[in-house]
Amino acid sequence: MKLDLYVTTSREDIENLILNEPFSKSIEEREEYSFYVFLKIYSGRTLVAELNGMVFDEDKIMNDGNDMTDVADMHYGDVYGAICTLMKSNIYKEELDIDLMYASPYSSYIERVYINPKYRNKGVGKYIFNQLYDIFLHCLNIHTRCFVICPKPQLPDDKKNWINATDEDGSKKKLMIDVIKKSGYKRIGKSEFYAINCMT
């Protein structure tokens, strides 16, 4: 199956560029330390899969005397809970691989993963989770220390908003958990979050 991958970020759009001030003055504080990432996979014009997330620049945050949880608190939804839970975990605290010791690390909260029903059970989700570190490295030029996710089946409605999918028996959530666990993600304690450290 031949597929096309597109990755975009919120960092590409600057809406308040002021020519008589330094570029950094045009960047919102939360965008200075973090940015949204949108990954879409197509087969021709058909959307096969979509992943949306929030990426945190750990070095920039630390060098400016901030904490990743403070930056996460500027965002809506489960971002703060995910990052707080991740940073307290042994998964985040694992010692970095010696070859990656001096790479500037980022961490990412995966907010949403959607696979078009026509392409489910074809290995698309497994491919995304197994290759996500390399996709981010190639497309964004970043080393991602950790990915954290809260498995929640969602789907787009007619207005292209995201809504929770009907999952009365929990089978869709169980399938998501099975896919991420097979890709090396581990549950963080008794929380609803799962994470992986890619730089150990």
C-alpha cells in the first residue's frame, strides 16, 4: 500500500509580526516553548490516518528557568495531566542512551489518533506508533525523549470537530491500548496515561 505523509506544525504561522520589534516578540509565550503537530497520511485524496499532538522543547523550557508542567498548564484539555503524570514517572526519568546524551530532547503529548475505518486492521496504527520517533526526527528535526497518550477513541463529526466515539463495551479503547502496548508504551502507574521513552 502506497501512502503519503504530511506533517505540519503551529510554528509555521505567525499572526502578529511587528517589523520594528525582534522576531521573538511576535511569538506567544506558550508557542515559544511548545507547538502543535499535525500528522496526516493519505492514499490519493483519501485520509487514511491522522495524529495530533503537543510538542515541548525541554531544553528551551529548562534554560529559561521554567518547568514543563508550567508550560503544559497554558494549554487546554488533558495536556497538563499528561505532562504532570509523565514527569513523575520512571519512564521519563530513565537514563538517556549515551549516543543521545547531548541531543536536545523534546517530549510530546499525543492528543488524538484517528484511523479511517476502511484502513483499520491493516497495520497503519502500528506503523505510526513504531515509527513516530523517526517521523518526528525526519520531518521536525527533533529528538523526542517521550511520547505520552491517553487512549480515547475519537472520530470527526460533520463539522470536522472531534467527538468521543461510541464504545459501550470498551473494545475500541482496548484495541488502541493493544496497539500502543505492542509498540512499547507502558501504563504510567494506575493512571489512564501510557508512555514510551525513545532515548534510553
